[in-house]
Amino acid sequence: MNTTTIDCTGLNCPLPVLRLKKAIDGINAGESLEMIATDPGSVKDIAAWSKQTGHILLESRESAGRFTFVIQKAH
């Protein structure tokens, strides 16, 4: 299965969440996507967004100031 990657490098809140919402609307339930961001606020924002929307945050990691999230579309 291909995973779509959204590059939100250099974008600050709320743009990463808005781009994530738009991208997740374009995939099917059960599919996942990866988002890369540099805004440290994205860690809490993406976790809260996932909880609020019911989508599943499969992975959240940080390396050298880059935050990578893998989210599975729930519905």
C-alpha cells in the first residue's frame, strides 16, 4: 500500500492541521498518510486533532527538528 506524504516543513499552526485534513479527506478509510512538519506545536495539535476526529495516530516521532506523523483514516 502506498502512503501519501504531506510535507509541511516551515509551516506553523494551523496550516499543518489544515493540510492534513484536506489530504485525509482525499484517501479511503483504512489508508494512511505521513506528514512531516517542523513546528513543535504539531505534536500536540496532531494528537488532539486525531482524538477529536477519530482518525488513528499510528506513529509520532522526532528527528533533528523534523516531526513525522503517520495517521490512518478511520471513516
